Amino acid sequence: QVQLVESGGGLVQPGGSLKLSCAASETIFSIPTISWYRLAPGKQRELVAVIMRGGTTNYADSVKGRFTISRDGAKNTVALQMISLKPEDTAVYYCNARIRQMEYWGQGTQVTVSS
């Protein structure tokens, strides 16, 4: 059982930045895949960014060049740095860990981009 706790969400103006953090109960470098998803009202859940155990990253086209996923071994966290935020980035952001057929989710953190 992997426990994930997200933090760092909040209200930010368009063009602003936020950094989300996902703290894991297992060593993050042992988890094959850690991802950030988001869920906006009236929309389907969207995969935003993923980082593989070997360090490979992938991003949704909608966030490429604006979002960066990274791991901090000292803090055992996975971060999602978000810049140039847009109103359409407003959503609840969830951290996800995948180990073989098992998936684990955090409780989510709200990001609201509005003036």
C-alpha cells in the first residue's frame, strides 16, 4: 500500500506559477511510474505529466513547455512545477503511483487560475 499526499495548490492569477508536491510513503525511486492527473468540472480526467523510475518524463500537449515534473530524493517527493498558468489549468490535481497492476491515488489538491 502506497500513500500519497499532495500539497501546494491554491489560487493564482493567469500567468502565475505554482509548485505542487506529492509526498509518498514508499521510496519514490522504487516506484515504476508516478504521474500527475487533473480533473476539471465537466471534463474527463487528464494525464498531465509522468515520470518513470529511470527518469524519463512525458507531458500532455496542453502543458508542454509550462509544466515540469521532477523528483526530490531528499524529501521523497515528486513535484509539478507549473508556470504561465491559464484559467483552463483550473482543476483538482492528483498524484498517482503505479506498481505493476496496482494504482494508488492521493486526495488531490485544488488549483484555481483566475483574476
